[in-house]
Amino acid sequence: MINVMNAFPDVMIDHDNKYFYEGLLNHRLILNRCGDCGTWHGEPLRAICGNCHSWNNTHQEVSGEGTVYMMTLLHQGPAIEGVSYNPPLPFAVVEFDIQKGLRVSGKLIGKNTDFSAIGKRARLVWPAGQVAPRLAFEIVEAA
Ligand SMILES: [Zn+2]
């Protein structure tokens, strides 16, 4: 099994984010959640709850469904396996349904990755073939 530190050499893995990156390797989105007040924490992952200042940090899987809060086109960025910036990479911030204001970012793939994606429903997807998976979202088409 690939080691999380070898898989993400560009990331400083620490006690606050290791569950997140281990989750990526297993195609699971693991976020920090306060064990006292229940507040979810998006990026950056911190040791202390921003709501109640508790150190009682827990780690739980989320489904990754929400609404595109904002997006941009990245013309350049860090060298990451499987990521190209030509053409520019659609990159979105998705606000998850489970908590108002809980936002997580990732590349936007599939159809409708232009700026009309803002405000649309999105879900987390795991493209095949990534040794070190990164978060990716696709727009959910209205039925
Ligand atoms: Zn808390």
C-alpha cells in the first residue's frame, strides 16, 4: 500500500490533515469534525474547533454533495500527477449540504465546467487512474 507521505510529496502531512489525505488514497472524503459541538471543518484543517475552541477533533467521512459556490479557471498551478493547465483547469469551491458555509475545493470535470456551473448541484467523483487522488467534482444534471 502506498504511503500517504510518498503519495503527496508536495503536502506537509500533519496530525490535523493526515486523515484527509489517507482518505483520498482510499477514495473517501474524510473531514475533521468537532467532537463537542459537531461543527465540520473544511480547508484548512485545523486542530482547534473554530466554533467552540475545543481540541476534541474527530474525523468522519462525508458524501461530498453540495452546490458550486464559486469557480475559476486555473492557467497555472502546482505540478500534480494527472493535472493539466492547458486548456485552463476548471476549479470549483463547493458548499456542502451538511453544513452552511462548509466549503471544499477541487477540480471540476465532466460536462458544464464553464462559469454557468456556479450555483448548480455538484457531487464528489473519483476519476480512475490516479495514484494520488485529488478532489474532483462534477455537475449533477437536473432530472
Ligand atoms: Zn466545536
